Amino acid sequence: MNKNELKSKSLLIFCLFILTLNLLAFISVIINLVNPAPYLFWNLAGYIILFSLLGNIVFAYMDSRFRYTGYCYLVLHIISMLMIPLLNTLASGDVHNKTSQSIFALILYGVIFLFGALNAGLKFKQDFIHSKKTSEAGEHFATKLPAHDATEFPAHAGLFKNILRWVLITLLSFCLAGGIYLVYILLGRTRGNIIEVFIPVYSVFWGLFLLSASIMIIKLRWRKKHCIFNKIVLSIGVIIFIACMVPLASVPLIIRNADTAYSQAFGSVYLDDKNAIQRYGFKPKQFFLQNYFFNTPTSDYNVIEDVLYYEGISGVDTGIRLHFDVYMPSASRFPEKNPVMIRIHGGAWVTGGKGAMNYSATNKHFVNLGYVVFDIQYGLNNRSTSFPSANVHRNVMGNFGIDDMIRHIGIFTTFLADNAGVYGADLDSVFFTGASAGGQLSTAAALGIVSGMYTNLLDSRLHVRGIIPFYPANGLSVNMGIGGTPDLVDPVALVNDSSPPCLIFHGTHDGIVPPEIAIILQNTYNEKSPSPSALIWMNFASHGSDIYTSGYYNQIFLYYMERFMQQYR
């Protein structure tokens, strides 16, 4: 067998491999449409999906008689890699979407994999027939990579087509330039850049999108493939793609470090206990790549939205109306009284809200584990101009400081204590959690209750079992011009020998809430409290890294969070 015949056979095997991957990936989509399975084939299905998407880009790049299928696939792929994470995020945040999955995202995946299978099948058929004919004729068959010459876009193709082609090349080139900045934010340590929220958690989608964009630029340029411009574009696309895979590649390291931190603080009683996994419905593993692409499915629950718990009629509170959503587990699966999770949203104390704005997929996850979840509003400060475009309803805005916000949360705790039976809430088992500003407020409220120092603000009938702050913005409200009692602004001062256990989530690349704040909280626990605490670090994670609730960071943290809460409930 000569060199050209070996290349030909290798390409045929590669075509068949990619065709098989696409068909298997399509089957996984069908299964999720019919019956969402959170742990389908463990991580195997996820890797099939990833390599199918990547393999299809390679096929789109390769030349064939069916070159326009390559253009069509790239257009589909580029649009889908932008649409799918958006659709998944909206579905997981939709309070009424009880599966937390987007039917439209799954359909897009199905079309992608069918198109990929068609492209690979056509290439296989073309090269198989060509190889057979040349072999019978005694000729040598040479497999060539694409030569982008004028035959694809001849000079007489028309002025409109050429203008359109160069408009697309320009737009995609800007995207690629933006990809370089994206990598800088992803791998660097920027400060105060809100864009960072949308980069690390979606980086796999960004990488696939930008690699496709670079290939599309090359295919749209009808000059020869080996020109220096095309080589530069391809190199940039590949480098960006590799950089975007770094957070995913860091998952094993995150898990290993998290296992160590959790075990040292709380022991490993539930980490690998298969009986406990089955008994309590825990996630069996920290991360499932399939769920990253399809979203982690949730099951049935009962939800009541917009329950009014406070209406201000005097003083600074005049005109405000504060509500909460309550998620209650199915009565057929859980007893009448269930442990309580109180979730407090973030938003720099000036914006944000309950429901989708508070990443409600977390509510769905824990209500499925038997918790009664309260997603609450509190009064927001209306003086700061840091978020002038924030779209927040007037009924939660006012001249509020941190003390007022804690007072509003306290009014809710009294409402809960008075009405616990209505919602099947067990007041002897309460957990506070929140992110960013919500992390600071949840820590202050929980420690304020157990310290006994703020009985005038917070209801002591709640027995706080644990605190789970996500990148807590302790002490940072003063930077926004929002003051309050020092112990409530920076609640580490409230840590004492009565403080409950604490599980902290923080990203190593958070440019908005410095990671040092989480270290201070944990160190203070180690010095002043006999209760254990653990700090779970997320490599390359930025601020708001739980925005994509099926992302690698949030999946991993939920694994430890559900075990922590079961252990101390």
C-alpha cells in the first residue's frame, strides 16, 4: 500500500468515525427529548457530543464535491453556539419550566448532528467511490485538504455576492478579534469588568463558535489555502479554542482540591457513599459533560410566586412591596415538614431580583431533594448610579442601607416563623445562601440570628443549620456608597463560637469580589468558631460563575452543597 492509498483509507475511517459519533449524539438528543436522563451513559454521552461538534467543524473545513454543505453547516454551527447557551440559561431560570431544559436547544442539537452525519456520509461516499474507481484503474488517489481557489467564488460571481462575502469576512474577523480579548479576560485577572460573568462558564461554546468563525473566514476567502493570512486566521482560531477549553480541562483539578477541602472540614461521610446517593437523591458525580450541553433536568415540584410578605406604609419604607416565591416538594415523595433554604439574590444592592434573576435552577434542584425553598426580595438602594440601566421594579427601590435590607430579610423571617405550617417548613432546619451582595446579606442574616445580637431585626425562632455564601461581597457596599452597621456590612465580625457551619464558593479569577474576602471569612471561622468551614475554589471562575447553572462550576459546587446540607440539616 503506497502513501496515497494509506491517506485515502485513513480518511475513509475518519469519515466513518465522525458519522458514527453524529448518529450516537443524535440518539442522545432523542432520548433527552423523550425522557430527560441526567446521567445518561455517565460522561460518555458528553464526550460524544463534544467530539461530534469539533469533528463537524473539521469536515466543514475539508474540501469536497459538496462544498456548500460545509458553508451551510458552519452558518448553522455559528448561530447555534450563540443560541444554545442562551436558550439553556433561559430554560433553567424559567420558574415554570419544571424540566429546566429547552426544547428549542435540543432541536438545534438534533439538526446539527443530522447535518454533521449527512456531511460525513456524503464525504465517505464520495471518497469511497473515488478510491474504488482509481484503484480499479490502477491510478493513485491523493487525498487533499481544501484548496480555496477562485472556483468557489469566481470573479464573475457577481458584485452582490462579493460584497456579501467581504461583509461576512469583516464581521467574523471582528468576532475573532473579540475572541482574543475574551482569552485575555479568561486567563488573566481583570478588575471590575462585568463582561467576565459571561466568559468562563460558557467558554466551551465560545471556543466552538470562534473556531467555526475562523474556518468560515478561510472558506470565504477564495485565495489559495496556504496564503499567510489564512494560516494566521487558522492559528488564531485554534489557539482561542484551546484556551477556551482550559476551564473544562481544569475540572479534575477542581474536583480533587474540592474533595480535599470538604473532607478536611466536614469529613467524607457522604462523598462516595452509594447508599446515601440512592437514599437522598444526591448527584452521583461532581460533573456531567452531557448536562453542560443539554442542561441538567429537574422533576416536578409545586411553586407559588409573588407572595406578599411586607408592604411599607411609613418612613423610608413607604410604597415598597416585597414578595417571595416558594418552591415546595411533592407531598407524595417527602414528609409534611421539610428543611428550609432561604435564597437571597445578588446585584450589588441596587439591582437583581428573585426567580430567573436569582438563577432559579438552584431552587429547582433543592426542591427536588426535599427542601422548601424561599426566593425572596428585599429593598434595594436607589441612590447608586453604578447601574443606571438596571430594570428593577419601583416597589423594591428606596433610600435603603444595609441595615434596612437586613431588616426586610428579618421581616420575612418573622413571616416565615408565623406561617411555617402553611408551607411545610421545618424551622429547626434552616439554611441561608446567596451570591455576591446576596452572599453578604445571607451571611449577615444567618450570623445575626445565631449571635443573638439582632433580635430587633431578625426572628430567633429560626434555627440556622448552615450558611452557603457564593463569592460574598462582605464589606464592599461602602464602595457603592451604601453604609450600615459595621457588623452587618462586613459580617465576619459576627463569627463566634455559636456560628453554624459554613461552605464558601469562590472563583480564582473573580475580578469584582476579590478572592481574599472569602479567605478572610474562612480564616475568621478557623480562629473564632468551633464549627467547620470549607472554601471551595473554582479555577478560572469569574464573578457570577453560577449564572449557567449546568456549567462545570455550578455542577461541582452543587455536589458538595447538597451533601453539606444533608449532613447538617
